[in-house]
Amino acid sequence: MKAMKMEEIRKLAAEEIRIKIADSRDEMMKLRFQQVTGQLTDSSRLTILRRTIARMETFLREAELAAVEGA
């Protein structure tokens, strides 16, 4: 999985981002199990996935704060 950039995230709807976060968390859980059992060959995928999730959550929070300020 390649890292999503903020420009890509901003193009998505909030519900799409929430779905991607849930999917990414599932993938991260699977990767962690692979790492514990010694099957994971590319551990950098965990870092990329963790940062992508953080970017998506940050965007959702920014949108939430902007909606509150605009109201």
C-alpha cells in the first residue's frame, strides 16, 4: 500500500475516509500478526499505514472543527 497524500484525502467524502480508516485498521492488525509470527518481510508497511491513518483522522478532525467554527 502506498501512502495517501493529503491532496488525495481531501478529494474524498467524509464517509469514504471513515471506511478507508476502518479498512486500514484491519490491514494493520493483520500486518501486526504477521510481524509477531515472523511472516512479515516489509515492516515499513506498518509505518506507512500508521501515518496514512493519522493523516485521514487529522483531516476529519480539521473538517469537524471548521464546521463548528462556521456554525
